[in-house]
Amino acid sequence: MNKNTVLAWATGIMILVGLALIGLGAFRYNEVAGWGFASVGIGFFAIAWVFNALKGRM
């Protein structure tokens, strides 16, 4: 596995974790904690976007 493959796997895993966190925030926790889970999930999307942008540049 080269660097681009590792970044692609990291991007995919972070998208899955982000979706899981947003799902937890939307369906499991209806109180204030749900907003926290959803915002952390959006943060995971932002980091995955950075990883995807780094593919091919490192």
C-alpha cells in the first residue's frame, strides 16, 4: 500500500465514522448531546475532506 491508498482508506473510514456519529446524534440522542454528536460528525467530514485533498500531493 502506498501513501495514496492509505489516505483513501483513512478518508473512507472517517466518512463512515462521521455518518455514524451524525446518525447517533439524529436518532439516538434527542437532547443537547445529539447536537454534539452531529457537530463532531461534521468535523470528521472536514478532516476526511482534507485527507482527500492531500491524495496525490504527498
